[in-house]
Amino acid sequence: MVHLGERAAQNGFSLKHVETIDSTSSALMKDALAGATGPMWLVADEQVDGKGRRGRHWNSPKGNLYASLLLCDPAPSEKVAQLSFVMALALRDAVEAINEPGVGPKDDDIEVKWPNDLILCDKKCAGLLLEGGMKGQSRFVVVGLGVNIISHPDKTNHPAGNLNEWGIHTSVEHFFPYLSDAVALRLEQWSMGQGFQSIRADWLAHAYKVGQDMRINTSTDSFVARLDGVDEAGNLLVDHMGRPRTITAGEIFPLDMNFESNN
């Protein structure tokens, strides 16, 4: 059985756990439009129509974590996108909390990749997706998370891995309380956007491939640039052929990646 962590329960989070669902995020979006309020977690053992970024299908076999979180009026609209950094850090916090020193990976091998992935030993082991809407005058956000705990897809845009293969032996039931507590704590730190600078500093301390050349894919362009960090709004800063550029939306990949699949 899946349970909330102690801090999450104290902070008023609720939790619903189901065996099978089309998509945890789709279900919470419908609930929010019907009047549900957060903070509310929905966890499923299996998704039959999981969603990834840019309309991709998210492979969802049993044994991994599929969860979404409903937040109502989490911040002013211009700050909502910062939740990607908040939630990515919470994912990292949870993995670090259960990682056994000397058995699992080193701390430096648990990294966050712009804009919303968790990288473990250079392999993607978790991702998240933000969706939002309005119910009357109230804004809501649904954050979907997928964590590869015991398995991962073979063909992906970025090499994938799972927690167990790197010596982090856990399960959905064991991992989720740590994650829910980490989210509660990071949301407190973020303080509806007022604490983003400390979130940004923590994120940069564990950022993937900053200072190195990567491929940048946007909706209109694909190019190689050096990652220089993120600005105070969370946009990606790069050096492209000696000139600074700011990327507001896109994805980054190592230079030797093949773009073959949809996960």
C-alpha cells in the first residue's frame, strides 16, 4: 500500500492510490475541472495511456512510480513554470535520501537536467510534466511524475536507467513517502515563487552538463551550444558560437544521441 510521508500528511496533502488508470495527470485534470482542490496526489500501479513531454507516450509497466500532484493557485501565473525546478529537486532529494553510501551512486552522479528530468549516472531515471488550467477564477497545475524504479525503456531520446540497477534498491511503496515529503519541503522553500532564487541555486549545484556542449532542440531549431546555466526566470542560458542565447522552451541532449523513440 502506498502512503504519504509524515511531513506531507502534516502539510495537508491527500493521496489516492489506484491499480490501473489511463493517465494520472489526465484524471487529476478532470478532477480539478470538476472542482477538486489540492494539494492532492494520485498514484497508479500502471498507466495505459501515460503522457510524456511534447505529446509523447510514457511507457508505464508495473513496478515503477506513476504519480501526479494537483496544486491549486500555487503561484502567480508568471512563476508557475518554476515548479519544474522545484519538483526536479524534490525527486533528487528523495533519491538521495534512500541512496545507501558505498552501495548506490555517488552524490555527484544524481543530477537534474533542464528543464525537468532526473539523471542518474548519465541515464534518465525520472521525468515530469506540468499541465494547467482554470476553474472559475482559480488556476490549477497538475504535475505528472514518472520514476523508473525497477525497469526502463530500451530505446529513448536520452539513455534511460532505473534506480535498482544502480544499487538503489527500493519500491513504489518505499520510495513514495520520501518523495511526498521532499515535495512538501521544496514547496515550502519555493514559497509560491518568492523563494525561487534559493531553489535556483540548489538546482544549479546539481545541474547536468553545465559548462559542456550539448544539442539544444527547440520547436523551431536544433543546434549545439555550451550550457551556461539558467537565469532568474528559469530560462536556459547557452553560448552558441561565442554568442549568448536564452532558451525559454526546449530540450537538451548529449551530442551522440539518436532520436529514435517517444519516451
